Amino acid sequence: MKNLLLYSTLFAATLLTFSSCDVEDEIDFPLPGHGDKANAYITSNTSGMLTMLNGEDLSDVKARQKNIASMDADGVYYNEDRKEIILASRSTNRIEIYQKRKDGSLEIKTTSDPRFTNAREIAVSGNMIVVVQDGDPALNNNMNKLYVYERTPSGVRYRNTYDVDFNLWGIHAEGSTLFAVVDNSGDIVSFDNFFSNPSGMIQPTKRVTIEGLVRTHGITYSKMDDRMVLTDVGDAAVADDGGIVVINNFHALYSGMANGGTIGADDQIRIEGGNTMLGNPVDVGYDHESKSIYVAERANGGGKVLIFSMPAADGNPSPIYVKNVAGASSIYVMQ
């Protein structure tokens, strides 16, 4: 039965890959009174759906959902130049790149070859795509890896594999620097000149601890605002102990800190508590124009997307937008 399901999934993906090429250039969002494009994309571990939000007007956010080939996806990015959606499929263990057909559906444009297992996030810098493989005893002998691919004019080309000696989850690429969370801890790391490394074991350039953060998962950075946003899932078995950590003036703070240092509570803004609906916030995005935080929340109600206004101080605010998204696993917000 397991093999039959695998063949069925691959067959469905093949049909999507080689279906009609009656496509449009833009992943649009044609709703009256709204902009013509989505600004947030959310994957699911359970539904085979991609959720798209138009948050141009945060008092009237609109959502659409479209079928994709993978029931289980984790890690998503929208390439505005190519008008394509990039995601990591946990169903087929490959990168899948989607385009929109004229009938509004999504179809696979190209894919990578299958290499990784237990994907948890992707990051994109230029033509480079990084995929996190989270270590799992049953799936990959507990090997934490970073896979690098290149988006070429003809497809997706594998480049490198990097081994790391800590648990992985969220990543964020900023130019040639890759930031990563250290899962099962309150630490984050950075790899300078990341794409210049040959394949093999790599060590981070710097590792720091975020005081008070129990277990990191989601990470994003806004260069425009010099703002780092992290999620805290707390105890993964508890559905009401999550939080969001905001670190302003991050570059100056982080660059001036020694390896092994700690970013203290005084340099953070933290939101948590019953009003927030934060239990297991597995990923986070940030919109610098509206100064809002988008969260993929996995525990509450089987999955939700939450949007918060940027907090000025610690607190327990209610989200300004809530949408049920079954199996919400990752989120990307255009900046």
C-alpha cells in the first residue's frame, strides 16, 4: 500500500508537470478593491493546498487556496521576477516550482531531483535555493543537512550538501549570509559566505543565545527595518505556550556580539499569552510596509495563519487577522 501511494503521488505530479502549457505570467489575485497579487503564501503538511493572502488592506485580508501536487509541503518562496512559486515537497523529497495556468490552477513548471528527506524550510538568495533537512531517526538516520540548488534557465540544478552538528528548522538567507535556528534550543547561528563552502561538514561563523527563548522554529529578517523576528514554540506538546520575539536594530547588535554571546531580554520585544493564539508557531514572515508579522501556527485548531501589528512593547495582543489553514507548515511574505 505504501508503494502504491508513492506511485500515485508521483503519477499525479507527472500529470501536473506535463499538462497544458496554457499559462499566465502572473500569480495574480484579482479581487475587487485589492491589489493584483498575493503577498503571503502558506504551505500545509496535510491538505495538498497552497494558501495565498492579499494583505494590502489589513482590515480586509482576502484569502485563496489552490491545489498543488504535494499533500505535505514545508518551505515556500515566491520569485517575483520569474512569477513562480518555489516549495519543498515532503511528499516527493524534491523542490517543486509552480506556475499559474489561465484557468487559475497551479501546475508544476520544473522540479529538482529527489535528495532530501524531512524538509522543514527553504531560503532563496538570487538563483540559489537552500533546503533544510531536519534530522529524523527513521527517515534519515538523524542527519541534519542543508541542500543547495541553483535555479537555472532550464530547471533546478543540485550544487552542494552541507552537514551540521545541530538540529535544524527555520533558515533565512540575506545575500551570502545564511541565518538558521538551532532547534530544541533558544540559539540562532549565521554562516558567512555560505555559498562558497565546498560540500561537507560546516560550522557556523557565529552562534548566540536569545535569552528566555525556549525552542526556536521560525526566523525572518527585514533589512529595510533591521528587524529580526523569531518564533518560540515552547513545549511542542502544549498548544498555548508559544510566542514571538522581535529584535530591533539587529545588525548592530548581532555584529557587535562575540560568538557564544547572549541577546538579553532588554533587547527584545516578546508577545505571548492566551489572546495571541500562539501555541506552536512554526514559521514567521514580516511585511515591512504594513509593519505586520505573519505566523504559521500549527497547534491551534489544526493550523492557522495569524497576523499581528508590530508590537511596541511586551504583551499579550490579539491578532488582527485569523484564518484556519489546515496543517499550516511554513509561510513566506513578500518584502
